[in-house]
Amino acid sequence: MCLAVPARVVEIRDKVAIVDFGGIRREARLDLLPDVKVGDYVIVHTGFAIEKLDEKQALESLKAWEEIMQVLGE
């Protein structure tokens, strides 16, 4: 199963962003979202940024993920 997860863009090199998933950093291709800037939030799926989120949406989604992870950890 693949998940699309929100992340914050912390660096951009050409068409590759370094994104932060709550302290874990990974690369994400920006081919589908050329207007993304450092500080933006994006949904990442299979190594590609597929959707740009506004900060409110991103923080709500990240909070939901945190709640899910807490429940799974119990």
C-alpha cells in the first residue's frame, strides 16, 4: 500500500525538493509542481510532489497523521 503524505519543502535543487516529514528528510521530484517554493507544503506520493497545500490544510493533515500514529502505537 502506498500513502500520499504531507511534507514541508526545506530545500530545492533543480526539479528535486528536500522535504521534511516531521524530522525525516527525503527527496521529492517537482516535475508536476514547478511553482513550489521553499517553505511550501506538498503532498508526496511515490517520490513525487503531487499537490501543493496551504499551511492550514497541511497542519490539519499532519495533526490527523499524528493522532493515527498515536493510536497505532497503543
